[in-house]
Amino acid sequence: MTFPDLLAEADRYARMTMKRHGKLAPVMMAATPAGLILFTPDGLTDTGMKDDFANKVKLITASHQATAVVLIVESWLTRARPDQPLDQTPPSESLDREEVVVLIGQAQSGEHRTHFLPIHRLGNGKFWNLGDAEDMPADSFKGRFSGLLPPKPVDEKTRQMGKVLLEAMGVKVAPLKRR
């Protein structure tokens, strides 16, 4: 599966899940030689859990020969207004925050893409729909959710060791089932 196809699949998954449930658990979706795989962490409520999620995704992508990966998460976003500096208030505390689903994608080629899907809710707070995807232009990509794919191919012995470690950690990777 190509990287653009994986991003399109992640977009469909996010839209379908939000439409059915009005919320979205964090998900990793990866393209592998065996097909699409998914992993959902227990949560992302603190920095340690976010770091743990990123590290598990790195081990999963290396162990399963992933060629591309997309993280799908709900988040708050604040944007700089034209001709004004970005408000440094954490987005969760900002009055100008936007609720979005974020797709953070990386391919073996080194390509990175981040899409925002604005979440629209009714006056009572119930989910209504997701807006059109907005690309976030970036000339570099850094942070805990960068480098999710191994920089070079991983040998079979190392892949098998990674799968053993994932199993010992209780990490369950599931194939994406098509309907």
C-alpha cells in the first residue's frame, strides 16, 4: 500500500469511527507486507503514556516491516493569528483552541505528512461531523512522534526478537479487517 493510500485509509477510519462513536481512541495504522495492522494504546493521558505509545509504535513498525505508518489521535490545536505570535498557552487551556483529529504519517522514503480534520460538534457537545482535511506544511519534523519507522531495513532475527518483546509487554497488534 502506498503512503497516500494509507493516509486515505486512516482518514476513512477516523471519519467512520467518529461518525459511529463521536470519539476516537488513539490508533496506529501501518502498512506491512502482510497488510494493514492496527495498535491502540491504553490511553494518552500523560507524557509518559505518549512516550510509551511512540516507543511501542517504533518497535511494532520495525518488527512488522512497516513501509508507512499513520497515528490517528484526537487533539486540541491552537494556531497563530496573522501578524501575531503564537499564544504559548497549552492548547487544552486556550480559549482559542480547536478540537481536531490529527493524522501524523511517515513513509520509508522519509516523507512526512500531518493532516488536521476539524471536529464539528452541536451546541449540546455531541459530534456532528469532521471537516475537510487541512495539511500542516512543515520543513522538518521532530519530537516523540518522529522517526517511527526504522532508518534502515531490520534483519529477520531482530524482527523476531521485537515480536517476542511486544508479546512480553502485552502489546496486541491486530490486522485491519475489511468489510
